[in-house]
Amino acid sequence: MAGYSREVARRVFAQEFRESTLTFKDGDDQYAPQYLMTPTGARVNRIFIVGTLIEKEDIGTDSEYWRGRVIDPTGSFMIYAGQYQPEAAQVLAECETPAFVAIVGKPSTYTTGEGDVLTSVRPESIHVVDGQTRDIWVVDTAKKTLTRLKELEGGSDSPDVEKAKEYYAPDVKHYYSMVSQALQSLKESY
Amino acid sequence: MKEISQDIYRKFQELGVEISPEDIEDRLDKMVSKFKVPKEEARRSVVNYFLKEHNIPRNQFYTGQSESPMMKVSELNTDGKWVNIKGKVVQLWENTHESISQVGLIADETGTIKFTKWGSAEFAELTEGQSYLFRNVVVNEWNGKFQINMNKNSSAGQIEENITVGTSTYAFTGALVDIQTGSGLIKRCPQCNRALTKGACMEHGKVDGVYDLRIKAVLDDGITAQDAIIKRDLAEELTGFTLESAIALAADALDQGVVLEEMKKMLVGKYYTATGSRVERYLLVDSMVPKSTVDPQELDELIATAEVA
């Protein structure tokens, strides 16, 4: 298909996101999109998260630079918003914690001196939402993760699955239990 | 090589012209082996030579051989494919280009597609509201969209049947991940109804615009991103704004953008099911229902799936 098409916002739990270390570019072009490949084979250029913002702090020296921690049933996402994400930074500056937030953003990675890869999210937008939306997101993300796990097991021939398998040799059980744990956490309310 | 020459031989035979197969093969061979012409080019050139020799019009050779398949509008997604379609001319647009005779939209029960009737097309002017059987029109992809072209090989015949125009409804459930610029409180051109950018219409220049509300949203289900257009009534229903209250808010803030900001705060990040008709890459939304709760049964089923493994 010719022309531009918007990158889809993937659904990934915090634990899987934190355990992702593989980034790659689609092509050699300077402007080629950058992707983060997760252990279950999600190819992430954009991510959609709904979780609880539990901490926020302005860590900027000259201008505002906000760091926030958003948790889901499996772990936490670090989010960083500065002057180039004015809308998101403004919401972080104004909102109270804890709060349910929906975030659309880009994954980014940082490699420490010891060679550890830290993942974080650079938000395009943050909006305060209700608890229902957060629960729907957990179910949505569980469903998407299960689909990816099935493809991993089923020997799908998609290049993304191949790539994830080759790089991570993922322990499928580990991720099934992550999904199960996330879903169980909703069980009390439904 | 043998195949190509036989193929050519057969096609001419169908047109009632007997050519010696050796002659065809000699010519092909000379071009391919001696002059390093690619096979397909050689074939074309040999065919053209014989067409000239026997005074056969080219389109007779190229279209006479097989009938284009009958297709529905929604199936037209192969660039360069020749098709027949039955459809109704639902709209004709003003057209200024001299080599184009008519431009507009054709619809059948499955969808709508843009058409261009070139000056070379030899049939009579199309009338709005009339249904036709179009033969030998070609599908063309441009900028990721499909349209059909009618040229000198095409024909159109009026048909009695009145084709019902389908707006096959389409439902999409996903998170509303973005509202794009050009949403909220906008101004439209009083003449052509296009949205104005910076107070000017693309067609009519600086005009005194008419206020309207609309939302260009992106719904995303984690697999595809769907552009959706929400018109004024529905935008009012979803946000609680009325056109008047939106104008008042904008006037207070001295900024039209505040309406968009407010709408984003209300809608972005939430899950919706939008239903409507699809036109090109947009979903024109007729109804939009928020997904408000988790289905306990679905939850149980997912838990079962996750634990069996």
C-alpha cells in the first residue's frame, strides 16, 4: 500500500515491556521508524497503556522534565516527558497522584554502563481516565498477549515471531503466568 | 521462446489471421538472442509488427481476447486490473481538466469508488442517478486509494435496474488514541462546505466561514489504526458541547483550540465501538458507544486460556 499509514499502538504489559531489549530500524533510511521487539513478538513503535500513575517528579534542571511511574498488574512503566512533549508534560505537572491515566507514546531504551537495557515511554499524550477503562485495558492487553503467545507456540511464519524467538528464546510459561496473574487481579471486582 | 511464439500464433489465429509460426519465431529469436531484447519487449514488438502488417487495430488484439471479470466495487483492489462493474453514478464533480470528460463517484451495494472518464472514452455523457453496466474499465491505485478509469476501450450502457447504493455498515472497537488537528470547532466554506485552514478555502480563498463541530479521531485496537470522522450531532452527543456552547467557550478563551483540548480530555484514552460506513480510509461514524465494563464471562475464558498453557 502506497503512502503513509499510522503506526498501531501495541498493547504490552509492564513486565514484558521491561524485559524487552531488542530495538531495530525498519530500513536504513534516517527517518525509518524505530521498533522495540518484545519477547512475545510485539513490534512496538507506539504503545497504548492504561494504568495508575503513582509517582511523578520534575527532574529537569533548566526546563521542566517530568518523570512518572505508571503501574499495571504486572509491574511499572517509566515515562519521561519534557519540553518536546508539551501536552503530556502539562498533564503530569497538573494531575494528582495516584490517578488512572491513559498514555499513548513511543518506546525508548537506554543502555547503562553495565550493559543493561532500560525501557521507558515517551508519551505523546496522557489523559486522566476512570478505573473501568483501566480494567478494560488489562483484558485487552491480556487478549493481545495471549494471541502473540499462541503464535509463538504454533510456529507461525511471521518474521516478527521468528525474530523474537531467535533473539529472546522466550519462556512461554513465564508470560502465560504473567497474563494469568494480571487477569486474576481483576477477578475480585467482576 | 517456443511458448511465446505459439501464444502469439494462437491469438492471431483467433482474430482470423494466419501467420507462419517460423516467421514469428525467427523474429523473436533475432531480437532476444542477437539484440538482447528482454522477452516481454520482444513479444510486444513482434505483435505490433504483425498487427501493422495485417492492419488490425491494437485494441482488438489486446481486449478482444478475454472478457474482463464482473466485479463489485468493494472488490476493486488490484492496481491495473480490467473489470466490468454494474453501478450507479451517485455524484458528478466539476471538472476543469481538458483531457478529462467527467469525474465523480460510482456506487453499488458494496461501496463507493471514484471514477475518471477520460476524453478518449467514446460513450455518451453519464447522468447522475442513472445505473450503468460499465465494461472494460481499469482499476488504478493512486496515493493508496483505488479509483477506476474509463478510456477508449471502455463502454457504458444504461440499465433498467436501479442499483441500491449500499452503505455496508462496519463496526470497529478500539481505544480512541488521538484526535487530529482539524477537529473541534472548525469553520467551513459557505460555498463548498470544505473545512477552512487559517480562514481560507482551498478552492475559494479567503471566505467568511460557517462554524461547525467535528471530530477526526483515531481508533486503535492494537492491530489496526482506523481513522474515524464524527459529525456535529454525534460530536455534540459525545462531548455534551453544543455548537453554541463551543463558540462561547472559544470566544471566552480567544482561541478555537480550547474546544479541541476539552474534547481530547473527554474522549482520548477510552474504549469505544464505532459503527458507520467506510469511505476510503475513513470510517464515517453513525453511532459511537463507549465500552464501559469488563465482560465477566470473557474474563473467565481468558483466565482459562492463560492457565491451561
